[in-house]
Amino acid sequence: EGYLEKIKHDNSFGALDIARATSGMTGAELSHLVNVAAIRAAILNKTAVGSDEIEYAKDRVMMGAENRSKVIPEEEKRVTAWHEGGHALVALLLEKDGADPVHKATIVPRGSGIMGLVQQQPKDDRYSMSKKQMLNRLKVCLAGRVAEELILGDSDVTTGASSDFQQASKMARAMVRRFGFSNGLSMVDYESSDTNEGAFMSDVTKQQIEGEVKTLIHDAHVGAKKLLVDNYPRLEEIAKQLLVHETLTGDELKDIVAGKPLKKLPPAAKPPKADDANKPKNPPKGGN
């Protein structure tokens, strides 16, 4: 609220909307976000900051500026659309089972090296998670690679899932070592403030931990694959619409899954500059 008081804004968003999407941000980062939104509104000749400017600022602060000048090969763009479509579809299908709602999916590259992403945004503050919720998060993490497997085959999948694997592996290890969510190791804490990694563990226990982690990852992969195979036409349509529009909101993705026509129009081509419009297409060459 304190940062928003310094700028003129409309009623299309509130402080809670920003807080829900910026968990973990420092005060300085929030202040910067609001300033970026205000500058964006000024550039667009708007009299007040709206939700579109806040969304723009949030993405820029958290992920870097859009890099629309980067030339992406069509095949790589297609793979990215399917990859992000896989994440989005599995998250939507598992929302009733505890997966966070999808805020948006995009295949617009950004300066930080991001080729595309799916943003999920919880409806309420959350202080704990159930085993079921974490298992579903694992499925969402691996759904991008599964989507690649469906269109490319096992031998032609890309490196685009590396960060997904890191996130899934970290989560699975926490489930086994900290939260007692494994079937074979029971409710023993193998990772706390006074239990350093490797301390009080035999080699057999370490092998059991890695085995449990691999089982969680494998089962999540199988679960995500079943969801995407069973809903392949929906996945195909989401990827198709991402290639057309580049960014889809959570509501638009829900409409696609429900089989409703997308009301969003394709992005219009940029009009020629006034100076260019007056120039002859083939200017005469000068003589000697």
C-alpha cells in the first residue's frame, strides 16, 4: 500500500494482487516494480497505472526485459510452445487436486535467457503443503519434458527442461529427507539445521534416499505423461494458440481446455512509419 500511494493508479488491481504474485520480494524490489509500472504508463500516455502496467513491471523485474529482437528458429519456437503448453495443461488439470492456478503462459524470450514460462499464482497465503500437493507439483515440473517427448520422441528432446529437473529434484529430495513423504524411510529427519548432509547416515541409507527420490520423479513423469496423452487434443490446441498469440492468460487457457473459442485476436502487424509510407518502394538510382 505504501508504494502504491506514491503513484496514481486505477481500481483494476490492489496491493493484495501484487503481494500474491511477488512473494519473497524485498521492499526495494517492490518499490522498483511500482516505479517501472509508472514509467510504463507514462510511455503509453496513460493518466494512471493499471493492471497491465503492473503485470509488465512484475515480469520485467522478476524475469528481465522482453527480447523480441532475438530471432528464434520456427522449430525451436514450436518446441517451446509445446513445452510450456505441457506445463500449463497439467497444472490446469490438477488445479482441483491442489496445483496452484495458472496465471499465464508465454513463449516470449527474455533477456535473462528464459525462452518461455508458465506462471502459477496461489489464491491465498500458504504456510504448508500436503503430500498430494507436492506430488502434483512434481507432475507439473516434468510435464514440459513429457510434451517434448510426445512431439519429438525420446531421442530428439531438448535441453529446455534443465531448470525443471533442478526444481523437481530439489522438491523430491526435500520430500524424502525433510518431510517424511517417502514409503521406505518413514518419518526420520535426514536434513535439518543440526544434521549436515551425510551426517548420521550410512551408505545404505544414502542409496535408499536416492532410490526414493528417483521413484518420486519416475512416478511423476508417468503421471504427467498419462494426463497429456489422455488430453492430447487440448495440448495441441494450447501449443497452437501460443504460437499465434505468444502469451495466454489463465482464463484464456481454461477456455481452450473447456473447448470454448478464444476471443483474443492475433497480434496486429506493426504499421509502417509515417516517413517510410511516403518513400517510393524503388527509389531511383542517381546518375553519374
